[in-house]
Amino acid sequence: MHSPHSPHTPSTRRTELLAAAAATVTVVLWASAFVSIRSAGAQYSPGALALGRLLVGSLVLGGICLVRREGPPPRAAWPGIAISGLLWFGFYSVVLNWGEQQVDAGTAALVVNIGPILIALLGARLLGDPMPPRLLAGMAVSFAGAVTVGLSMSGEGGSSVLGVVLCLLAAVGYAGGVVAQKPALGHASALQVTTYGCLVGAVLCLPFAGQLIGDVAEASLSATLNMVYLGVFSLALAFTTWAYALARTTASRMGATTYAVPALVVLMSWLALGEVPGLLTLAGGALCLAGVAVSRSRTGSARVVASAPRPEQTRESA
């Protein structure tokens, strides 16, 4: 007997396409952030850069909330918002900025890219996310690609134990933040979850206010504009499109999507900075993208219906 809610309905298909488009915007903007962080990080200390970016993001998001007359999120959403704000918006931002000053970009990208694996494991354990074979296969292919990109870009040496540990901590903060954010999206909108998570992160980084004031006074206009770009686009816009997509799919599949970031960073560095990638780097980037395609593909029989969070509907046919 047919279920009245077929996974092939036009509304479900439209939801899936919108979520995929939102995830694509996020991935492109997060990839561009690597170029901006590299530029701004030369003149801004890690904590100051994180705080500046979060303050800019909070102003933009707060303004949008006012225009849309969107009030504070309900109480049930606050645990997830607070945890994601502390771990992802705050802690992750500072330690990643610091880590990228200690190790080369290839090593940083390689270490941080254990994040999607941690998201899948935490999502399965804490949220009951399914772990279909295609997702696992796609993650394995993408991780191999990330390793290839990392190794191909790490020829300069200079990797420090401190830098690797910091990037590892960034990956843990990122994964914990994503998994905490998912339940909050069942109670509040993507804009609310992003805005208030950003505010929590900014409050956490307030001890760096003195450094930020000093760095702004001495930094070039170009470095400051990069910080503003990071706040407006790779934070305010990208985190909102991320939350929108996360509300309509699983944390594991969204995490796997971010494996496309290293491939895009290679392309953007090539176009914007004239850094011509080698064949090994290009091959790694292609593997990253292929893995994402596999992880987001679905078989005809085993579909996870990507819809906004709603009361439990987890019964599967045996």
C-alpha cells in the first residue's frame, strides 16, 4: 500500500533543491574565507580577527532580524544555540585563526577536514542520523581527496605540533557546534539560530576587544576590508544558508558537503592569487568533489526525506 507522502512529491523535490542551493552558497563562501583569513591574518591577531568578524556578522544579522521583525528564539532552542555559539562561532574561530598562523594552509585544511567525519559519528550517536553506505563511501573518497590536497600543498614544511593541535581542536569545535545546532533548528528559524549563535560567540571573544582596537588602528584598509568581508559574507550570509540547509537534511550529509571546500580553495587561490596548483592538488580536488557527489546522491529505494524538522517520524520498513 502506497504512503500518501511520497518522497517524489514536487514540494519535497523543491525543498531538496533549495537546501542543495543553500549548501552550495555556504561552501563557496567558506572557501573564499580561506583567502580572506590568509590576507587579514597577517595584520590581525587570531582573537581580534575572530571578534571583529563576529561583531560585523552580529550587526548585519541583527539588522536583518529587525527588518524582518524576527524576535528572540524560543527557550527550547537556547541550549543548542548557546553550545553552537560557544563551540563553533567563538572557540572554532579563534583556534582556527591561530592554527593557520602556525601551519601551512595545506596542513590546516587536512586536519580541519576530519570535522565532517566527527559530525557523522556524533550525528549518528546523538541525533540518530542514518549512516547509509553511499554517505560513508562518499566521505571516504572526499577524505582521500582532502589528504591528497593537504599533502600536495604541504611541501613548505614549517608545520608545528601546536598548529596541528589547534586545527584539530578547531575540527572538534566545528563538529560539536553543528551537532548542537541541529536540534535548535527544530524550534527556531535559521536566521534566529545564526544571529544568536553569532552573538554568543561575540560575547565569548570580548576579552580580545583591546587587541581588536589596537589592530584596527594599525592594519591596512585591505586587511580591515577582508575582516568585514568575513563578517558579512562568510559568516552572516554563509552561516544562515548553512542553517537553512541543515534544517532540511541530516548533519552527516551537510558535513560531507563541506568536503568540497578544499577543492574550491585550490581553484580560488589559482584565480585570485595566481597560485597555480599542481597535478596532485587538482587530482585531490577532483576526489573531494566526487566524494561530495556520491555522499549526496540517493538510491531509488533508500531515500532520506529531507524536510524541515518535525515531530518524530522515524519508523522504517523492515
